[in-house]
Amino acid sequence: MAKKVYPDGRVRDLKKEYASFHGQPEEIKKRAQRNAAHAAVEKKSGPIPKGMEVDHKKSLKKGGGNGADNLRVVSRETNRKKGSK
């Protein structure tokens, strides 16, 4: 099923969202960079605990890289608050 229906009646067409956003070359590249960062941290420190995420101290958008000096593990809440500032 490619649609998600929420209790309040909202409907999301996930297939359409993927095609129009997540499937775009730039988004695929960004996802690959995030996955590489995640793999680098796991290789160095072991599995990332549930509820934690890899954070780029300086965002990729602002020129940060996937080097160990730019990565840290933070709670999901902290990472979401930070966004790509």
C-alpha cells in the first residue's frame, strides 16, 4: 500500500512523495552521505543505541564533511531540534 491514512483523516501518497522528492538525484546523494556517516561512526564506535542518531556538527549543507571530527552521536530529539542550522 502506497498510501498512509492518519486517524484525523489526512492521507499521504507515499509513492508520489518519493517520486517527487526522495527519488530526486540530489536527495539520493544526501541520503548516501548520511548513510556513509552512520556507517563510519558504527565502524569506529560500534552500534548506535536506539533513540540516538549521527549528527554532523557542521551540516553537509554548510560544507561539513563525514570526517570523524565532524560527527557525533546525539539523541534523536537533540538532532531534530538542531535541524540543518
